[in-house]
Amino acid sequence: MNFTESLEQISQSYIQNGIISTHAHSLIVKSINELVASEIVEQSLKLGDIAPNFVLPNAFSQSVELQKLLAQGAVVISFFRGHWCPFCSLELAALQQALPAIQGLGASLVAISPQTLHYTKLTVEKHEIEYEILSDRNNHVARQFGIVFKIPEYLRQVFQELGHVLPKYNGDESFELPMPATYVISQTGRVVYAFVNPDYTKRLDPIEIVSILKNISVVSKN
């Protein structure tokens, strides 16, 4: 089973196993459709844009700066919702598997979420992550990338019933999350690939990330 099929299996199991009701699922679909209609993706950072520099704490409260990582090579940035999200967990694990290939191409990998440092550290420990997981409190950096949205009030009860208590995980009452997104940034700081999808069940396969980095390597050598 490949990465995309695994994502689809999670979606199907939530309904088939009764983890969410038909009504709850309809509300989730409604929220995704509203996010698509808002055209938020059109306002996000795109191919050719310069990525804003940032400094964020990792799971061990150490500062990580984008510019310093770019001095060493290309950087892959993955924005995720939180460790409570099963789709994010699958993606984080897949990125860990792809890490040797990513680093072998001279690139760095960081994943960013609005979680507090406590839950950021739990994420690292749970998935045995060897790349940087960064805490973007109040979605400050995600906002600069143009990917932040607010969970509608009608969906908050569904989140509560699923145990996704955002105020606890993120340390605020904003109910804001980043759309899951993956950016590949060249050493010049320019976005050479951007994957942003309002549907949180869709993610960029890490295999594609490796292919993109290989193409960057080929171009830089020519």
C-alpha cells in the first residue's frame, strides 16, 4: 500500500468503524468545500515567491532559523495540523522514512505546527522523528505563508467529540490551523515547489519531494 492509499484508508476507516457519524462527516465535507470556495490557496505562497525567513523553537527549545538552513542547501518545509491528526501522523512517519534520501540530496527537512512545545516534543517522541519539528505558536509563520484558516464554529463540537481539543494543544482559543502544505525552498530562498490543499486528507507523497530535490540538483549542476 502506497502513501496515498494509506491516507484514503484512514478516511474510509473513520466512517466504516463509526469513529465519526454521518452527520459529523457531512460537516467536515462542508467545511472543506467552504475552504475551497474561499480561494485561500490563491493567497498562499506560490512557485517563484521568496520564502519569509523565520526563527522557531524545536522540540528542545532550540532556535532554528530558515536562513541558516538554506546556507547548507535546499529546505523542505511541511506544515501540519498537530500530533492529534492521524493524517499528519502518517505524513510525519513517511517523511521520516524519506529523510535519508532528502538529506542525501543535501537538503534539510523541517515540519511546523501551531502546537505548544510540550506537544511538539511528544510528536518527536511518538514518531521517533530525527528531523526538526518546530512550534509555530499563534501560526505566526504559517500566516506569512498564507495558509492559516479558522475552524468554523459548527465544526468545533465535532473536534471536541473526537478529542481534538485545539485550545489544549495550541495554547490559545483562536481555533486557527494551517492548511497542510509542503514547500521546497531553494538555496536562494525561492519557492521551487508548493503543495497546498484545502482538503486535509490530501498530502504530498515524500517520494515526490525526493524527485523534486533531484531535479533541483540536476538544474544547479547545469
